Amino acid sequence: MPDSLIRQLHEGTDERLARLALTLMTEPGEPSTGHLINLYGATRTARIALGIEDADNPDAAGTVGTFRSRVVPRVTSSTLQRALQATAELSAMMLIPGDDAHWPEGLLDLGAPQPLALWTRGNSALLAQPVSRRVALVGARAATGYGEHVAMQLANDLAERGIAIVSGGAYGIDGMAHRATLAAGGNTIAVLASGIDRLYPAGHTELLQRVAEAGLLVSELPPGHAPTRLRFLQRGRLIAGLSEATVVVEAGYRSGSLAIAEGSHDRTHRRSSARTRDLRRLSRHPPTPPRPPRSPHHRRQRSPEPLAQLTGRPRLLHTPSLVLTPLAVKEERSSVTRD
């Protein structure tokens, strides 16, 4: 079996195997990889990465040099076999674009940096739903009680309306969003910055196992991969790409959560206004958040603009008249650490 896998990779006869090999050789979101796949397809790109063939397209000359400088051709018979075996042992699925019905349409908006593949544990059918049925709730790890309370209310109200909650499984706002959704009997998706067998953070192992059982775990990394800073940063584009709106509940000025919201801005301009109208239908019976405590996390601007505006230019806002009451927090002082 291992020898046949390498032979298939060299022959360029298996797209799924080629994409698996590329995920083992490159880091998530590498634009040169996506550019070559757009030009040649995944099977030929894997062969170029392994040095089996050269690129013959003049448009790819500069890209190939960048690509080969960043690729680590560490694919062997054993690494391919381990990844396939681990996927099977986890009862997981490996999805690839264009070949799997559950590949989420929103990721197509990412362009060249879209994932090479996705590994899922749980109900993968959640990804096949229209992107308008998913909303991301993200925010600070070191969340205040007020921020967690608002996250809980948002998740509960959305879950009751059949909206799946997407978040990153981290401490603070992310964890509360997942817990509240599960408690409401709703659907939740946790996007990991590690392989789906490496549940991180360790303190959320039980929570993430519950998400896998009642919702869905998603990663663009093969099993066995550990989280890194780069992988956390790249995970944000998946959270935004899987969701119609990104709600930053609470965050510091330099928070990665705000970067997720900014990233969602470019993609939402390419989505239809019909999806925005779907979100407007949600804005009817608002929760009433408690009075916010005095905290450096809570310096903010307030605005009565509807939630639908979150699918346009991300703003720091509080919308007390709507079912979603996002509180995006901007700390003015440079001493606040990243979330």
C-alpha cells in the first residue's frame, strides 16, 4: 500500500492524495501554492513540489521559485500512510474542493489561499448548508464576565433560530459561544489551528469532544499537526470564510479577532445581497445585556446600525435594538496584549 501511494503521487493520478501531500509540505494559506493549483491543478503542483516536473507556464516562473523555497518535500510512504490511517481511526473525513458535496461554498471567496483540504469530525453536513445559516462569534481569551454574558445571549438566540455558531474553541468568548450553543441544542463548528486529533487548548478537551459529538470540528491540517502562531493567524480566514457575518463580541485593540472581522469584509462584498437580507430577518427581539463593568476592554463606540452592516465594513459597534448585540471592543492603549 505505501509504495502504491507514492507511485500514484508520482504518476499524478489521484487529486485527493496530491492535496494530502501538499498539506504535508506547505503551511496553510500559502498563496504560491494556490496560484500554482489554479494554473496546473493539485496533481501537477504536487509533482512540481517534489521536483518530478518543471512548470511550463511563463506566468508561473516567479511563483515556482517562491513556492519551492517554501515547500518542504517531506512526503514519504510512511507520512502519507499515517495521515490516512489517523483520519480513518478518528472516523473523520477529508474534504477537497470540487469533489465533495460538503465543501463549504464560502471558502471559494478566499481565492488562491483557500484550504487545500479540510479534515472534519462530526456532522459535516453543517458545511453544506448555505453560508447565510452560519455566524461567527469570536473575541478575547481573557474575556470579562460581561463579554461572556453577551456571547452567551448571542449564541443562544442564534441557535434558537437555527443558525450554526462558528468559533475557534479558545478560552473566553469562543468557549462560551460553543457552550451556550450546545446548551441551547444548536449546531456549533469549532475551527482548529491544529490537526483534529490535537485538541487545543488542553483545558477545552472535553468541550471540543462535545462539539465533535454534537456539532463539528474542522481543520485544514492533517492529523498529528500541532498549533503554531502562523496556523492560528491563518485559522481566522477559515472562520470568516465559513460565516455570513463575523461578530467580535469583545476584543483588545490588537486582537486577532478584529483581524478576522477585517478579513471577512473583503469576502462579504462578493456575496449576494440576498444573504444579507437573511440576516436582517434575525433582527427582531434583542437580548438586554447587563451594564458593562468599568474595564479597559470596554472603550467602544456605540451605533444603532443593523447587524447586516457587519457584513459590510466591520465597525466597533453596539446594536441594542437587534437580536445580535455585538460588542467589539477597541483598547486605545498600546499596553494591551494580543488575544
